[in-house]
Amino acid sequence: MRGGLAGAAALLLAALTAAPALAAAPPAAGRPAGTPTAQAVTVPDTSHAGRGRGALLSLTPLGIQDRAEIVAQAEEAGLDAATARYGVAAYRLTYRTITPDGRPTTASGLLALPTGGSRKLPPVVHAHGTLSYRGYAPSVGQGVDRAVSVLYASAGRAAIAPDYLGLGTGPGRHPYMDTWSSVSASLDMLRAARSAAPGLGTAFDRDVAVTGFSQGGQVAMALGRELARGADPRFRLGMLAPVAGPYDLEHAELPGMFDGRIGAQSAVFYVAFFLTAQNRLHPLYGDPSEVFRAPYADRVEDLFDGDHPAEETAGKLPARLEDLLTDDWYRKLQHPSGVLLHLLRANDHTCDWTPDRNVRITLYTATGDRDVPKANTLSCARQLTHHGARPTVIDQGADANHYTSFRRSEPSIARTLPMAR
């Protein structure tokens, strides 16, 4: 469920990550009050609250872009820049959160703020798609996730983009498709950003807009559920606009890897990443050779250690699932049971909840998407409708691939996000 596809499409991801860097800049007119100009600012940990989840540990200025630079960066990434109004100051936040088993850890994320306009801003969370390389995460990379977050901030919003666990500057490996831990890290990033705001001369509205692409679409939906359930009384779900999320692994995503709806190389990448990541959390296999054929059994876990760019990883994997997997696991993925089935279903409840009727929900998809088939979005819409919600489904067409579905959806999302009062 990647922002760039496996195999040949990984070249697109490489191109996106080559967007212009944020240049370090001295204080400028219109800059948010209190914007640091130096290196990382360590935030004192002096209270019990400061030792809890979401506690801000450090804030690193990443530089300032003016409107012209933001527009150029967006256009290079294929994004519509019509909503850009202000320059943007960006920061990397490091904060406290928890691992999948509840132990304390740290994570990082991007906070982008406009250099003009209101000082009380509507927050918008952008959850990124599948990333296997920590250097492509929003707070450290220069790819499409940073570009779109900067665009949202340029329109007069507080843009928040969590890196998730094990990406960016966070320790360890990313627990890919462990939705709960991606949501907890995203919620804690929202808390850390709120803590940082006063020192940067701004404050947040209570209502939070949540969006995301691909894996991030699923994370966005689950984060929206937690906000709606009152996970933190300082925040309230304002709107949901996920794009191409894998909401139904059991009935849509996994079957699509065997019936041709998902491209073969993409299927190989996703399955290899999912199985190696989940095996660190749950007992799927004892030795990689039980699951993966030679020579891939000896390399696959190292390829997903967070230090290999996606295009490098894709180049060291086979072109088809039947060449990656043993006969036993090729059959298991077609007919999942036991622990594997439990893991799939644990991720398939992100749309199974009752939103407030005042919350606008728009689900974006594309008939031509060969990474996350449209059936995922239709399944999500059915679940939400069953609970009395009225989601709008927007299909970007049969000619839209995975990334194009996001590129076409972004202008609509940008226009409908709340504006500063």
C-alpha cells in the first residue's frame, strides 16, 4: 500500500523523494513567533505529564519555504498547489509513545505551520503510505508526504505528519500493518504537536481533520475512530478523507494478490514486508525458510530493516509470489487460518464504528488502482453505512493508478479541509 509502487514504479518513489530540500533560514517577517533558528531544542522533562505518552522531547527546525518554493515543490510532485497562500516553517518533533506491546519508546514526525494568517489553526493529520525506508518518512525525507503536508500548512493550517514507529528517527523496525501502534503513535504525535504550538506562537483548534493515503488511509480511518471515541478530550474528530486505504485485508486486499487485481511485483513487496514485520510481533514462523524460497529466505528480513530504500529492496525480490513463497505458504495466503487469519482480521475493523453524523467522511479510491483495489473502499463504505454513517465515495477512474488516485484526490481534500477562523 505504498506511495510508490514496487518494481518499476519504485522509480516514481525515488523521483518524489528528490523534491527540493527545505533550506535553513534566518528569522523572517511573518514567521511564527518564537520560531527557533538553531538546531534541535530539547524540551525540559519536569513533570509527570512530561514523562507520559505524547510528551515532547525535542523540536528541530527544518527551515522555511516561501510560497513560490512551496508551489514549485508541489508541482514537481504532481500536486495541485492552488490552495497555497503563505510560506511555511517546518519542524521535526521527537516525542514519547509506546511499542505494540505497550513499552515506552520514542517516535518522530513533521509539524508544518504557516508563516502568516491566524495564530489559532485547525490541525490536519496526514498519515503516509507504506514506507520500508526510514529516510523517506515525512520528518526526514523530501518526498510527497512532506510536500502535501507543507501544502496544507500553506493554506493556513497546522499540518501534522507522523513518521510512525521505526521510521524517521525512531528506534527499531517499523511494525508494518500493525494498525493499533501506528494509530497510537499518530495520536501521540498530535499531542506533541499541540504541546509545541505555544512556543511557536500558535494554538490548535479542537476539531481535527484526518486524511492519509494507502496504508495511511487505513491509519487515518482508525485514528478517526479513536478521536471519535474520546481518546483525548482535547481533540475532536472534525472530518475524515482517506485515500485508497487497505480496509479489508481478508476479503479484498489479499485475494486481489491472487486474482490479478494487484500487480505481481507490488504483491511480492507487500507480502514480504507484512510477513517479516508481523512475525516479530506474532509467531507466524520460526525460520524464514519455512515461508520464503531460496535465495530470498536468507535476505528478506534484512531487506526490511528500515535502512534499505524501497527501490533497492524491490530489486532484490522476485517478480511473482510463487517465486517468493514456499508451496505451503502460497496456499496459506490463499486460504488463511490460525494466527495469520487473526492478524488479517485484527486490521479489518477500522471502518466498523459509528461516526458522529456531523462528521464529513469522504472515501477516495480508483477503479484502476492495482495496489489497493476499489473493493477495499466499498467494504469500508458498507461498514460505515451499516452504523448509520453517510460516507461519500469518490472514484478517480479506471485510468488512475495507485499514486494517481492520491494526486487527483488531493485538490478536493485541500479545498474541503477546515480553514482558520
